[in-house]
Amino acid sequence: MFLGDTILRLFLLCEFCIGVIGNTVLFVLYMYTFLTQPDLKKPIDFIFMHLTVVNMLTIVFTLMPDIMSSFGVSHFLDDVGCKAVLYIFRVTRGLSICTTSLMSTFQAITVCPGNSKWAWLKSKLSNWIFPSFAFFWITNMLIYIYIIEMVIAKSNVTLIGHGYSDAYCQSRHFGNHNFRPLVSVTLIQDLLFVVLMMWTSLYMVHVLYRHHRRAQHVHSSSLSSQSSPENKATYSILLLVSCFVFFYCSNNIMTLVTFYTPEKIHRLQVISGILSSCYPTICPFLLMKNTKIISKFISSWSVIRITFSKNEFNG
């Protein structure tokens, strides 16, 4: 039992540190590239940056209570803390779903052929990014506002029945309240964006398959090299969407199990938090690998060093 608790504690700490550091580094790299090489800036990079910030907030507000409880810290959150932490977690988790869906839709429109019925949207994409962010923030903040009334600090009484419960917080009307309307609203919103995500991903797979067949038929190296950056970005986004859907489904199943299990098991609640943080933790490293942001940073830093050395030599 002690070994299992130690392993779980170390896993929580590792996931927290890796996720926060990875998202922070990626955000700083994007900001540095934008400031030093604005010509390399692409509209979809703003979506990546927004997703990075949202993922970092999700990791912090998901794992911090679990880490504190795993180290035996009692009374870490009071009523206000429970309301704030759970509300921010749900909002940022919803924003992660919305932003990933926007990213997938953006790339699907970007790679669509010129004769597609969606091609007219390409010129309007960059103008819709920031209004979409504002819409996502307002919508999720309104949808999850019920949490402020629903959640309170956990009492010392043993809880048995349906409802939300973790190390520090619980539902206000635990076991005596119908949560189906609240669960339904959350699942419907999530399902809409997940379906959109999957539909655009399947469309991108179809476009890539057609391009691959056309490239083989033409046997033109220039054709394949011309679209390779877009193809690499598309593969990256498809991988992100696949990871998201897998961890989203796994986390939802675990959340429903812990919610409707009469006798609450703390380890299941911790595992649910770990699953909800897996995608935000993996996401920045997939983006670093496939968007070549690190190579851009290294090249720009090399240019600055060479320029600085020349100035010193001439001076």
C-alpha cells in the first residue's frame, strides 16, 4: 500500500512538472519567434498558443489538489477554494476541447482543394480566430457557472451515494440531488465539439489520401515537396486529435464511474485527474516535434549571435 501511494505521488509530480514546463517552454518559444521573426508568424500559431495556455491552466488546477492530498495536506481548499479550482478546471477543460476542435477545423479548411465548396473560407480564417476565442471563453464560463453554487468544501462525514467528491470538495446536495440535467448539458457540448473534431479529421485524412494518390500518379517531386509543410502540420493535428479523443473518452468513463459509484474510492478519483491531464501534458511535445518551433528558435538565435559577434568584431 505504501509503495503504491509512493508511485502514485511520484507520477503526479512528474506529470505536473513535465506538463507545466513543456507548455511554458512552448509558449515562450512562440512569443520569442513572433517578436524576433514576425515574418514566420502563421494564423494557426495563435491557436497553438491559446491551446498551450489553456492546457497549462488545466494541468495546474487538476493536479495540484491531488498532489497536495497525496502528501497528506488536510484542509487545502475551503468553500471558496473548491468553487474557484473546480470552476477554472471545468472552464479550461472545455476551452481545450473547443480550441482543439477549432485547430482541426482550421487545418481542414487550409488543406481543402481550391475547387472545394469550403475553399472560400480560407481568406476569412485569420479574421475568425480571436472572435472564436472570445466566444469559447464566454460560452464555457456561462455553462459551468453552476459549479459555483454546486460545490462546497468536504465535510468529515463519510459520503455514500451519487455525486461529486474528491479529497477536498463535494457536491452541496450529495446523494439527494438530480445531476442528470447538469451532466447532460456538459456531455452535449463536449459531444458536439468532439464530433466536429472527428469529422474534420476524417476529411483531412481523405484529402491527404487523394493528394498521395495524385502525387504517385504524376510522379512529380515538386508536387509532393510543395505541400509537405501543410501535410506535416496536418499529420501533427491528426495525432493531437487522436490523443485527445482517446484520453477524453477514458477520462469521461472514469469520471462517470466515480460520480455514480455509491462508495467513493480516492484512487479512482486521482486516476481520473491523471487521465484528464494526459492530453495537456503530451500536447506541447507533439507540437514542438511537428511544427519545428525549436529549429526556428535555434536558427533565429544563431542569427542574433552571428550579428552580435560581427558588431563586436567591427567595433
